[in-house]
Amino acid sequence: MTVRSLLEVFRGVIESLETHGIEYMVVGSIASVVYGEPRLTADMDVVVEIPLALVPRFEQIFPAARFYVPPREILAQEIVNRRQFNILDNDTGLKVDFIVRRSDAHSVEEFGRRRRVAFLPGFEVFMASPEDVILKKLVYFQSGKSLKHIADVKGIVAQTELDLPYLDRWVGALSLQEAWALVGA
């Protein structure tokens, strides 16, 4: 699997979401690479707002000839319960995690702050704000203690202008002070 093939799959997934009017934002490692330091990643995380009515058409949005898609019952269950599911590109094995937008205060505000960002030359995507990428990386660090999340945050802090009052407010509200202190910002 080449970087080029990964980017082609990423682009195709985003184009399918946009063509079918599914609201989304790219998060996770892809977002941290765009705002921070380059590193390789072999998956894509996307927060989505998928209406339950689209479940019967999901196989048309991501055709079985190209993607493995979970059965309709599982899709419906994950959407209703605001959890996540993934699809797999049959050619590359690339996994795309779809995280159904949660309804808590931060998730709602985070989704409202998404922005169009250049992803590839001539191709923009909706992406979580750099502050919200930082907050999620701190949450992931707190739950798993993986230092890659702290390294990603340091890269974003070094490369991107940030809304520090917003960041400080949510670091406090989400009890992320200890993880944020490790960043040394």
C-alpha cells in the first residue's frame, strides 16, 4: 500500500460523504498531521452526523465491490447509540473509522467549530479545529497513556496558532490539566 493509494482512498471517502450530504469532520492522526508534525498513519478517523434514514443506502454510498461495510443492523445500532463503526477498502485494507457525533456539550461545540482545510492540492475537507484535535489527543492520552498523543499535541502547538482561551476552558471542563501539563505549552 502506497501513500498515494491511501490518499486516493481518503479522498474517495470524503467525496462520497459530501456527495450524499453526510456532515463530517476529519479528526485523529490525519488532523494532527495537517496541523502539526508529519507522521505516517494507516487509518482515517471521521466524526459523522448520519441520519438513520441513510442506513439502507449505505451500501450504495460505499459499494461492496470497493468497501467492506457492516450489516445494516449494526450500522443502525451504532448510529442510534452514537458509537462508531468502520469500513475497509478492499484494495488497500485501509480502515476508515466513522465516529457518530456524540451529544455532549463539547462534541456539539467541536462539530460546530469544524473548518474547511486544504487536504490535498485543490481539495479541501471539513476538519476539527486544532484546539479540538488537541483536546481529543489529551483525552486519548489520559485513557491509554500513549506518548504518541502528547507528541502529536506538541507538534500542533509548535506549528499552529491556537485559541488559547477556548483550549483552557475545555482543558478545565474535561479535567485534562495533568495531560496538558505534559505538553509544556
